[in-house]
Amino acid sequence: MLANIVAEYFKDGGPIMYPIAAVAIIMVAVIVERGIFWLMLSRRRDAAKLEKTLGAMESHDFKSAVTVAKGADDPVVRMIYHGLTHVHGSLQGALQVAAGLEIKRAGRFMVLIDTCITLAPLLGLLGTVTGIMGSFQKMGESSIAGAMNEIQGGIGEALIATAAGLGIAIFGVFFLNLYNEMMEKLKFDLETAATNVEVMVTKAKQEGFDTMVFRREAAAELA
């Protein structure tokens, strides 16, 4: 029953409904893919391992910190591991590169959702224009009764296309804001952890601990 109603509205919406449907399919596919990504990411977050890694660093036991962080699925712990084992460049630079990779992975395909949100209402507006233009073009070819039917059909096509475009955009905005909020939370966690690492390493240097030697040794063990 519902499928028949949707099919009827799709038909009455005119040719513009095909690109609108394509935009909807792309957006839904990306939303589902990102939803699966964030669900898996939430399961990979490991607060206990992060606390244990930072605790080892606070005690200047960087070797244990690397051992704990190695092979972690948590993006924050993974960033710390990359920073502690990277010897080419500064620690801050290594942490920034690792954090950037995690943020880029989290923001994958988000531009597609944004594009679909912008494109769907524009296609709906285009459907409005073409629907009304088509009805007026056919008015001169029909009788008075036929002209009224053409006007009603054109207005109906315009309204359906507009409603479809706006509905897709409204649906997409909800998930775009939701995923952006999750990204901001991830950025905050990465920045906080990176700051903690830099503070601990600086403190270790002030107390005479050569962190560069350790990082070279850690990188050599991984080679």
C-alpha cells in the first residue's frame, strides 16, 4: 500500500524526480556507512588502555606506554603510539599528523551529505519551475476544462518535487549535524590527549630524561 502511494507520487512528480531519487539514494548510503563507522568507533574506544598509557608516561615509563598502546584500535591511543614511535620531526608534528589522519578518516564522505542537502532543494525548485512551465505550455493546446486539468497537474508536479527536495534536505541535516558533533568530540579527545603527551614529555625532559633516545630505540624495535 505504502509502496503504491510512493510510486504514484514519484510518477506525478515528473522527470525531475529521477535525479532527486538519485540524490536521496546517495545520501542514505553515505548516512548508513557513516553510522556503521561511528558505531564501530564507539566500540573501539578504550578508556582503560588510554588511562594506562598516560599513567605509564606520567611515571616516565615510555617503553611501557608504547607496549600498551601498540596495536590499539582506539584512535586516541593510536595517535599517542604514532607520536612516541616517530623519530622524524618533532613530537608535536608527529601527533598532529596522526590526529589529522584520524580526523580525515572520521570525516570521510561528509562532503557528499552536505552536497546532497544543498542539491535536493535546488532540484525540487527546478521541478517547480518545469512543472509550472509545462502546464502553461499545454494550456493553449487544450479546452478550458482541459486547461484546468493541466494547471492542476502542473501545480501538483511542482509541489511534489518541492516537497521531496525539502524532505531529503531536512532528513540529511539531522545526520550531518549529528556526525559533525561526533567529529568535534573526537577532535577534542585527540587534542586533549596530544596536549597531555606534550606536557608529560616536556616534564620528563626537564627532569633529565632523553625522550629522543627512547623514541629512536622504540622505532628501531619496530623496524
